[in-house]
Amino acid sequence: MLLSVIENPTRRKILEALVREPHYPLQLSRELGLSQQGIVKHLKVLEDLNLVRSHSEESDQGGPSRRIYVPTTGFTMVIDIGPGLFNTKLVTRDLEPEVAVEYGKLEDEDREMFKDKVLEVRKKVEEIDGELEELTRRRADLIRSRERFLNEAYGMIESFIDDYQTRRVLYEFMQRPDLDVKGIAKALGLRDDLVKGTIKEYAGGK
């Protein structure tokens, strides 16, 4: 469901705006150049999936109240596809709590402090982005190593074993070390004893 939601470029732009600061539909309509009705439809999809939430807020210009939208959760979606590899993972994280800080008008004496803060944040973000890039490169190297080991094993299995179900069990056994016999059987829709016997015969498992 998340993939179908965020594949839409308008919804991605809405989320990008909301993570910067809360918005109401008219603001988003003006920023994205779309009708307010269309924006509200996209917001409803996001709200139904609990990616955003809304509340009513009084207008600061004396007009009618309006609905303001904020993000509710952060998540990282990872999809690995390659020879011998298909893996999807969704990692959610709670957003940092909003800290209500009241700032007055920017006075002249505050400008240097303001500039320093902007530059400090930019530098910290640059450092963090560099660390994330390094983690991404390291992860790509590990995935290539994983693919290399699995592909070598897959080639042996395909050459030596004719039975399709046996190959399926061995593939799953190697690529999912987090699963025990019951987990492998459930993932493949096979009987526990069949999986256990296959692993014992071809991998020495107990």
C-alpha cells in the first residue's frame, strides 16, 4: 500500500512539504499548482494510511477555521532486487516530538545568531548525509557479496538436484538464515517434516 501511495508524484510533493512544516490545503494548492479539491483527495489517502494527521485551527486573519496537516510517522523502505535476491523491508520510526517555541520578530541584533544557526544546521546535515552515503556504499558492497555467494550455491543446486521442491527448500534455507524449519515451511507452504528431512539430507541440519 505504501508503494502505491508514494509512487504518485503529487503525494510525494505533499509529504515533502509537510515534513518541512504544517500546511493547510490552500497552501499546498498554491505551492503545487493544483486544485484544492485535488489536494484534499490526496491528503485523505495519506490520512487513511496514517501517514499524516489533521486538526482544525483558527485562522489568524479572522476567517473561518481551517484544517492543518502534519506528518505522523517516519519510515524507510528498502527494496533489494538482483540475481538470487529479492528482499523488501519497511522500517518505521517515531518522529521527534514537536517543540513549541515562540519566536518574535527577527531583530537586527539576532541576525548574526540566526545566520550562525543556519550555517551550523547545514554543516551538520552535510556530515550526516556523508555518513549515510558511506553506509549506502557499504550496504551495496555487502549485497554484492551476498549475491555472489548465493549465485554460486544456486548454480550447484540447479546442476545437482532435479527435484523442484527440494531446490526451493534449499534456496530458502540459504537465503533466509533468520528462519527455522517451521518458518521455512510456512513461507513455502510445505509440511514441516518435508522441510526438515530435506535440510537434514542436503545440509546436515538437525
